[in-house]
Amino acid sequence: PPSTLSRPSCRLAAGSMLVLGLAWWGGSRLLGEPPSKVRVAEAPGRGLGVFATEAIAAGSFLCEYEGELIETEELIRRYPSMEPEYVFRVGELYLDAAASEHWSKRMNHDALDPTVCFAVSESPPRVDFFATRDIAPGDELVFDYGPEFWDGRSSKPLNDDRVYASSTPACDAVDLGVPLSLAAVDDVLKARAPPAQKRAALMRGLDFFAVPADAVPVPPRLLARLLRRPACLVAYDDAAPRQLARALRARLRQADLELDDEEEDLAG
């Protein structure tokens, strides 16, 4: 990652880092003062949101996230049994904004028409937010939280049929078939296909390993693994594509390990 940041093309960002929770920033460091004319108000169906009260030009620096920089051990100590809502992962460290009172903490998700993007630096650890386009007074400041945020959550983003917004370029044409390699699983997730077709393809791969459709063991995500949480059982009908992909990847890796053990036994 860069050690200094320039104003980014706002086509980057939402998938450029792992979003573990909503995370927000206040203040300024290198790129000047954030716009002063924003307000926090009710956003229909989404609780509070952030709205511009004056025009903001495309590419304008909005704010830097101001959170407490903590290590993994402290993260686990603070959140032993729950997924944090205001933590941003930056490399091997985390910025925890749970105690922040800055307005950026209230920005909402929108993957289809974001007005905000972010750029990340690990040295120094920081995240800066920018306007993706001209923002008019009254427009809401929103950005794409990324697929990691929504994966496995009970709540889903509003007005987003895709459920998961990914910055990974989609494949132009992919035969979903029966994905039986890690690369094939990635191709399914990137395919230009409805979620139902992706889920069906991933389940075909799980069927190969005799995984029951009514109890698919989904391995925990990174943070949950750090918290030593077990895999959860999810019915196929309720599973998201990325949950099925995690389950299938785990089976494929396990099969590779078993094959390696067999080859070592034969060699011995």
C-alpha cells in the first residue's frame, strides 16, 4: 500500500480492504478540512444518515476516519461475543470508532449509486473518504460497504438486488457447471449470473462432497475465527452465494490435504 495518498479516482475502493463493520472518520491530516456543511438526519428505512447542506464537487476530500488504533488481541478483548459495528481493518491493525461522535459514523450503504468512495493506507494506518461525483445539497453521503460486511448477516441492504456488491470485474462468460477447484469457485462468484444460479452451482459442488442441503456447514469469517467461533449450519434455501462458497472452499482444501496425506503414505 502507498505510504502517502493522492486524490483517488473514485472508481477504486469499496473492495480494496476488508470492511468488518461500519467505520467512520472525522478531522483532517494531509488533505485539508472536510466540508463543514453536512447534517445528520433520519434516512427513510435506514435510521440515521448524513446529508449535504451545500454543494460538494466530485473528487473533494470529505473526511478521514478517526478511530482508536488497536491490535487483534485488543479487538478480541473488546468484542468477545459480538461482531463490532464500527471497526475498520487496515492491514494487521484495526481502527475502532465505537466512541467516535463524528458525522461520518452515520453514512449508509449504497452500492448502486454511491456518492462516496474511500482510499486506504497502511503506513500510516488511515482511510480517507472522497466524493465520487458532484453532490448537491440534500443528497445523502453513501458508499459501498463491500460484500464482506453483508456476508452472513441477518440484515440485507435496501434497494440492492445483488445483495453483495463486489469490485471484482465480472467474467464475461462462465459455464458455472460443477465448481470443484478454488479457481472455479471464484469464477462462479464473479460470473454475470443471478444469485440463484450461483447458489445452484455452488450447491452442486457441495453435493459432490455429500453435503446435505438442509445443513451446510459454513466456516466463520476471519474475525469470527479469531474469536474461535465454530462453523454455523445454514440451509441452502437461506444461504447467500458467498456463504456457500466458503463452505465449498473448506471442503476443497480439506480434500487437498487428505490427498497430500495419501501421497505421503504411498511414498513412504
